[in-house]
Amino acid sequence: MAAQIHPSAIIEPGAQIGDGCTIGPFCIVGAEVVLEDRVILKSHVVVTGQTRVGEETVIFPFACIGEIPQDLKFRGETSRLEIGKRNRIREHVTMNPGTEGGGGLTKVGDDGLFMAGCHIAHDAIIGDRVIVVNQSAIAGHCQLGDDVIVGGLSGVHQWVRIGQGAIIGAVTMVTADVIPYGLVQAPRGELDGLNLVGLKRRGVPRSEISALRAALKMLAEGEGAFQDRVRALGASNDSEYVRQIVDFVTGASDRSFLTPH
């Protein structure tokens, strides 16, 4: 099926427009952009740079996707932005490509919801089914695992990793790594438990939730430094979900960790 392109839209020579795309009034699509099949640009959307947008993604008015990074070290080097399938990118969202210092790639997974006014900075790696709520900002070089939720008006500091299934409460500043399935809230983010609602919604067995509860208690109350407690946890537990926490904490990181009280 041929793409539907409004007469007022500007499609620069070289842009690749997939079958069944809809490009609304006053949109601008740059010369190096690839829109896969059935992408929808509502109106007044800018997609530029070396940007690929996955099939069935919908981008709402006044979003700016693929414009150069907000990084003073950027000198015009080649960099990319890759957006997966079936994302919903709402009004005034900004997503920037990578930089030379970060590997040159910003990547967004599938089935995400990026609500009005949120920002995805250069070199961020965002998993599948991620929700970033209104006016929240994900800084450069951050990594968000699958199924992460970031509440409204929150900020995630550069280089921070947020593990799979974690949830960040509204109006929270996250300055350290967050373990998988963690619950973080308070103005200066604190690890305040587990994302129990998210775990139950995903159908995680009660036995695994109990194992996660016990693991969090051990991390809070066990002896030794946090890393020592994590290693001890890995040696004494065979839960798949607890193993994700152990692997996350013992993996490479440029930040410290939010630790349970």
C-alpha cells in the first residue's frame, strides 16, 4: 500500500518511506531517515539525521526526533538513532542520536510509550515496553531495561542503569543504578522496595516474588559491603529473578547503586 503524504509535508530526497506510512501536515523528514512500514507521523513532526523508525510506530505533533545531541562535545560526527516497532511517541518528545564518545548510537526498543514532553538523550539504550511519563528526562549514556517505568517529572542522571522491571516514582532524581524490579521514590531517589504491582501484572510466580523479598531483605540487613552481600546472595540462591539482580550488580557500571534501607 502506498504511503499517504500530505501536500504540505517536506520529504527530503533520499528519505526512505515504507509501505502504508502516513505523513501528516507540515512534517519534515530528512534525507537520511528510514521510516519502516505503517509508521504514522501525525502533524508538525520533525524526523531528521540518521534515524530509523520501526514499523507501526506513531509519532504525535511537535515531536523532534533525530536532531543533533545536546552535548557540547558533539562535533558533527556520524551517529544514529534507532527506534523499534510499535512505539507511541507523544507530543513534544525529543530523542537524540549518539555521540562518538558513547558509541554513536541511541537505541529504543519495541512497544514503548514516551509521553508528552519527555526526553531521550544521546547514547541512551532503552529496552522493550518501557514507559517514560510526561516531562521526564533520560540523560546521556543511560540504560533502561525491559518493562521499566519512569514516573512523571523525573530525571535519570547520565550513565545510570535501571534494571528490568524497575519503577521510578514521580518527581524523583535518580543518580545511581537501580536493581531489577526495584521501586525508587523520594526527591533524591531511594530504593524503597520492589515493584510488586509490576511483578504481579506480569504473572511472576508467588515463589519468585517471595525469593525477591528475601533477597532484598538480605541486601538491606546482611553483613559486609553491598557488593559482598550481592555475591553471597548469588551463591545461596537459585531464583531466576534474584539471579538477574546479582548479574546486574556484578556487571560493568560507571555509577554506584541505590541500596535498600
